[in-house]
Amino acid sequence: MLDPLLAANMNVTWWLLPLVVTVSLVYNATRYELPEKILQRSMKMAVAIIAFMGGALVFLFLLS
Amino acid sequence: MAAQRIDLKNPILAAALAWFVPGLGHAYQGRWFKAILYSVCIWSTWFCGWALGDGKVVYYNRDMKRGRWTAGYAAQVLVGAAALPAIYQNGRASPGGKPEDRSQIELKGPISGTFDGALAGVNFTDGRKAFFRVRGQLEMQPSDDDSFRRSVTGRFTGTVHPTDENDAGVADGTAVEVSVNYLESLEPEVFPSAHRALKCTVKGRISGAKGGDISADLRGKVLNVRSLWNRYAAPLDAEGLEAAHGDLGKYFEIALVYTWIAGLLNLLAIWDAFEGPAYGYGDEDPATGKRPDDKSVPPPVVATATPAPVFAEPPPPSQVSATG
């Protein structure tokens, strides 16, 4: 079970990052076969998702 | 087609293996990079969710009487072997097609171990009332007395830890010894926790306390008494679900989402094992779509003029007059 102290001090948003990485890798692995191409496209996709989510976060923060 | 450059072997078998164990289908096809990538990504997401949810988020609960079932399991079962035991565990936990009521569950055999819980509603013989945290050793077994179906015999010995608001004059760490006589509530045998919760009525004595004879409710958990077989992918009943939400808070939902996403990602991997990569091998020329080793010259594109429409010539006037 998760350490309660760690859980209390950790923002849930950080749990998004591992998901972004795995989703990018698996999605692009189903699009291409070459490892270099998969890794290259995954990195672009992960950066794009994080940038988009970060932008949404900033937008919502400014609105609030 | 990328699939023509990849030996997919038997695609149906590969897809079945990819479903059963993420990464196994691609290993069967000899696509080792993808086999490792899928297994690491999908398994890590799955077990991260499983651990984050304290092993309580992967289950299938079908209440036949109410016509309800756990819809999220449809995503989890896409991970294959790791989620399949949930179907069997649901059958064990709900033999009548309905989760058992804790107030009706009987103790089928002896249970003993470290107990952590509380003595609630403590009534001293002199009229004082109190509530204590307790920790100690509990031993309990079904009673031979057939007059009450849920009669049990047993003993709890441990120490009491009074709360600040209501210590009833009892010092912290005072020894307590009580006998158990009636089981009010018992957690199911098949349940996703190593500890087993129960509630029973007790009578006994708190050492050295004035008017130390007491009657009370003993409620809490016997620690580490449930085997892995009885807890892996076991369903939560209504009380268990409520307690899990209380214990884990928002992490219960995050853990659920992790296991769902692991299953849905494996759906993509299953299709990749069956059909090959969707866009191509990855080394094609973006402009022509050709492979690097493809030296064939594309046929020249020749501009052709639009052909003039062909009309049938009208018959000569002599034929027209003859037929007319």
C-alpha cells in the first residue's frame, strides 16, 4: 500500500506522467515497427501531451 | 504493407497470446523489442494500479439478484491472465449469485492472530462507560452450542489504550482479558485484504481498574490471516467498497484508472500482434512511401489529352427513306 505520508504530500497530477510515457510508447509501437522511429515519435507525442496539459493547467490557473 | 515485411506467423494465435500475457504474442512472432516494450509498459501500469489500490481495485462483482456488475472489469480483463482469477473469485465469494451479508457469515474454523481494533461501548459494573483502542492476541473458534447459530468461543488478551476524551480512569497500556461469546459481523473469507475484520460481543476484566469487570463490543481486524488465494482479485462487498474509499481516498480512483488504461493499451498491442503496425515499418520515404531497399523506378506519369466524345454517325438519307 502507498505510504500515507508520501500520498498526503504528493499532488495527484504527478501520477499523470507515467501514464503519458506508457501511452505514448505503446501507441507509437502500434503505429511503427522500427525501434528508433517508435522512440522518436513517442518522445514527440509525450512532449506534446505534457505541453497541452500544462497549457490547460496554466489556463485554468489563470481563470481561477 | 508493413505486415508483408514482418512474419506475423499465426496472427490469431499471436493475438491470443498477446491478450493472455502482454508481450507474449510479440515474443512468439520474434518481435523482441515490441515484446519487451509492451510487457514493461503494460505490466508496470497494471501493477502500479494494483499496488496503489492496495490490491482492491481488480475484481469482478456480479450481483445476480440486482442485475449489477462491475463494468470497469471489461477494461481490466483485456490484460488477460492477471485479471481472469476475478471471475472465479466472484463465484467463490457469491455462491448464491449475491454477495454475502456480513451479519450472516458464520465462522467455519478457528481463527487466531494479532488483533488490532477497539473495545467499543464498554460498560463497567459500576456504570461507567468508555471506548478503548486495543491490541493483542485473539483466538476464536465456532461454538459447539447449537442453540445460537453464530455462537463462538474464544479469548482476547492484550492492552487497552484509552482515548484522551474518555479514559474512564484506566491507564494507557493496562492489560485486558475478555472472553468472546457472540459473533455479530464477520468479513467474507474471500476478500481482497490480508486482514480479516470482525465484530463480536465480549465479557471480561481490565486488570487493576476500579470496577474492572466489563461487557463490550470488540471490533477490528485479525492481522495477516488471509491467504493470497483468498484475497487475490477477490470482490469487495458494499461495506468493503465503502471502507476502501475511506482508506484510500482519491487513490482508489487513480488506481482504477491505471488498471483500466493497462487493459486498453493491451487492446492496441493485441491488434498489433494480429495485423502488424498501422502506419508502416517506419523507414519508408515520407514522399513516395517506398522502402529504402526498393530500387524500382516508378512508371512515368504521361499526360493524356481528354479523348473527344465519340458519336454514332447518322444513317445516310437513302436508308432513312427506305425504312421509313
